[in-house]
Amino acid sequence: MKEGVPVPDRAERVVIADEQWNDARLLWNYHQMGHRPRPCSAAIGLGSHDLGVATTAADLYRAGLFPVIVFSGGNSPTTAARFPRGEAVHYREHALKLGVPGEAILVEPKASNTGQNIAFSREVLRETAVESDSLLLISKPYMERRAYATCRKVWPEINVVCASEPLELDDYVKAIGDEKLVIDMLVGDLQRVIEYPKLGYSIEQEVPEHIHAAYQRLLHAGFDSRLLKP
């Protein structure tokens, strides 16, 4: 079980058809940008329930891909109990255990959404005189595309490269332990990719017809617990 990820009530699990897994894989692949990690001026680790973001950040730091990282995130209803001192603080503690030196880590403890993660982290970098013309943006695997689209809106002049823990969908599902929840999250993030540009939160991303069709099929099948509230 991944550290920092809730263990679901196994009684709530549902049987998922092969066709639904196929649709979920389409969404999983679409959400990932396919960027090749390369050296950048700085990195941002986007806060969430998943310590895999901090683990990946530590791996990429040791690979020499950035000199400094901002871990960003406060508390949210889904992470407050898990990370009582805030997402960014717990990420920092995890990265320190994995050998990242304290002087390479900055903490942004107030952000409550992805736009704030990026905007507030940009200010932290500026306040600490870190010159940034390129950014390694580290997120959960299924959040790469939304993170990219948000960064291009909030910080359009930065050259952004996306990265996440290198997992296949099956491995991620095993790590989380709740098949339906993972598919719900894939559906919820795609809804945000579609809807957030209309609200001014992100740039528009092309959603191919076959991806949109898979999304609609999963919605109609009831994978909807992570949708935006009306």
C-alpha cells in the first residue's frame, strides 16, 4: 500500500467490466503528457494525498534534474487527517528521509488548489531569488495534463515539463486499493480538463473523440464520485 493513501472500505468495492477497464486505460494514458524529464531551473511538487509525488521528486533531484523544489499545499478535507501539518510539510519530511538536503527544499503551505499551488510557488521562488525559466512540475500520474494546462494559464512564460511516478494503471490501482475510486478520479480530472478553461482556470486541451466517448461511457456507468459540485 502506498504511504499516505487511504485504505478503502473493501465492502464498497464493485465489479468492473473489461470494457470499463479499457476505457479507464484510455483516460489514464490521455492524462499523462509523455514529457521526457530533463534538467530545469526549479521544480514544484503539487500537494495531494499521495506521497509518491515526494518520492518522485526525490528521485528526480538525485538524478540532477533541478537544484531546488517547492513543495506546495496546505490542508484539504481529503488530506487533513493524513497530513495534519499540511501536504507540503509532510512532503518535505518525506523527501528529507529520502536524502534530499533541506537547503534544496522550499515549502509553500497555503495553496488549496492547483492554480494556487503554481501561483504561490512562483512567488516563493521569486522571494528566494531563484531565477526560473524552466519548471519540472511533479504531480500524481493522472493529474499531469490538468497540471500542465493550469501552469500554462497561471505562469504562461515558464517552460514547463511534467513528471509523475512511473506507474501503469494496474500498478496504481493496486497501490491505492480501490478500483472504482481510481476510475472516479480519472473521470473527475478529465471533467476538469474540459470545464476549467471555460472558468479561466487553465488553457484548453484537445480531447480526442475516442477519449470523450470513453469518458461519457464511464460517466453513464456511475464513475462519478469525483465530479465537480454543481
